[in-house]
Amino acid sequence: MQTAPEKLSWSDIPTEVKDLLMQAVEQWEDTTKSEQYIYQALEKAGDNYEVLIGVYRYFFYKNQQKMALKIAQIVLDKIKTEEQLPESWEDQKPRLIQDKEQPKIRLYLNAYAATGYILARLGEIEQAKQITARVQEIDTKRESSATTVFEVLTRVPEEDEE
């Protein structure tokens, strides 16, 4: 796949990092090479949200769920610190409801929903249910995958028809 880096609209990503990400895309079929570019980009970009989300997606689509989960947790921790969110979900919930339309809080909810989905894929069903149930209470517009994942995890299996 060929993409012209100069046509990409990433706002605050240094050119060197964009180039590394593009090289990762171009080397997609060679996971070892593409991962090297991903790790280099991550190292150079630090905790840039756009890069973190790109790296999360890379690992998710490469079926490396534990790494995707690790990156999603980095995003959650970064937002929790920047937005001074309390540690417990019950203490966070009022603020998340109030500010759910703000970009960082929306990103927080999406990253949290993503952790629920990844945990489900890793077989951690009870934890996945808990997380997706929490997010769906706030995400009434179904903008994240939380409600869908929760519904799949809690669906009662239909009895076999005879």
C-alpha cells in the first residue's frame, strides 16, 4: 500500500514519526520489520495521543491483544492524570457523565471500552462485562463498542431447535 506522507493530516506528529509509521504500514506483511518501525515511532513520539491510538490499532489488527491492552492502558492513565480523574470508577462516573462530549473524556471512554473488548478476546469475560457495563451506562449514544460487546457477552444462548 502506497500513501503519500505529506497528504496525511496528523496535526502534531513530527515528520520523522510519520515516516516511521508509514514505513510500518508499507512493511505490514513483515511483522518483524513493521514492529520495529512501530516501536521506533512510539519511542520518538512519547505519549502523543495520535501515535498511541495508531500503535494500539496496529497491535489490535496484528492480533497482539496484550500489547493493544497495554497501549490502551497508557492512554487511560495519561488522561486520568491530565484530567485529574479519581482512581475509582464510582468517583469518576459523575465527571465522565458531565464531560462525556469533551474530546479527552470521549477518548477515555473509548479506550476503556476497548480494554473491555480486548479482555473479552483474551477470555477475561467477567472483567470485560464489568467494563463494558460501566461504559454503556455513560455512552447512551452507543459511540463506543461497549454496548455491543456487553450484549454479546451477556446474550443467553438460544436452545438448539429440534
